[in-house]
Amino acid sequence: MMEKDNLSGPLPPGFQACRQLLLASAESMDSHRGRWQLFERQGGAMRPVGESAPCVFGKKGLAYAPGHAGEEAAGRTKKEGDMRTPMGVFWLGTAFGRIGSFPPESKMPFLELHAGLMAVDDPSSAYYNRIVDTGLLMDEKDWKSAERMDRRDGLYDLGAVIHYNTVNPQPGWGSCIFLHIWRDEDHGTEGCVACSREDMSELMKRLNPEWNPAIWIRSEKAGR
């Protein structure tokens, strides 16, 4: 069950600077359904702000990030194209979307979508797990697979980068994991975390890059 009071337990090493944490909990590792709650550090504790909201995960549920210790990770490690969302704590990065959808009061750095913006998911590419503006490339594109960010179904009208496998990205570990708008509560994602347009807008109004926002993705039945 989603915490209603303080967030208990320390964050993993390296996340002590986090003052905003989006806790996104799936019903189970094999479920695409869940809820999220934003917490902010007040004094020495992380306390909930606002209301919790429904969210969705990968169509096939969750997976452990590569390198997770323990037998429980066997056969359930995140891989490219597995339709699972990686579990763990990750920094939230640049927001993206369309100008008309981005709340003007948001403090998040913002990348406006356009036709040349591509999210590269080809593990053999030097640009693997990066958003690339093809209009600014100095060399030939070297990927065989990439997702157009300027998609027409509205799912990327507002979202943000989840920094999973972005530092020294390892080929095949999974790529282009975002927060974005869902189709609806009945449809999972290809590995991202998604919610309603209204809830995404409210989250963007609240997030503050000076507070080092992060997301903790977990299963209610599997801990972290």
C-alpha cells in the first residue's frame, strides 16, 4: 500500500542530495498498474505532498536493473525491448513536450519536441540511450532503430527523462526510459512510467531541479 505518512528508510548511496522523490509502486512485478506519490524533504524526513495518483508501467511489469544482487533477479533482469520498467532509484532529468502542454510555472529545464528529435534505442549505436537532434548531427547517423519524439498520439506531449543507464550506457540494458502521458489505465508502456495528462501537468508544476528530484520505482510485493 502507498505510504500516507513519512517515507521510511534511507535512500541508496548517492541520493542523499535528493529533496523530492516520486515513489512509483506497481501492484506486483508482473503488473503494469500502480500508483505514485510525490515526497519532499521537510526537516529530516521525506513527507508526502499532494495526492497519490494512478500510473502505469511496462506492459510486462517490472524488472531488476542489471547488477542487482540476489537469486531473485535471475530471469528478471532488465533488457532492451523486454517491455518491463526497471526498478530502482534514478534521477529525473530534462522535461520534454509541446509548448502548449508544458505548464508555464514549471521550473524544470525543457526540451521542445520537433520532427528531428529522435530517441536512439539501437544498442550498437554510439548514440545509444540518447535523445539526438538529427539536425545538429556532425556525422552520419549510425543507428538502425530510434523512436521519433515528436509522436502524433500525444503520449510525449509532456514528460521527463528518467536517468536509467544514461551514464556510460551499457548496450542491451535498456534505453529511453521516460515519464510520459498514458493511453489509459488499461494499457502499459514499453518500459516507461506513465500517468494521465492532468497528473503529469501537476507533477511538472511541483518538480524543482534545485531539489534534485528522483524517482523510486518498485513493486509492492518485491521491495526495491
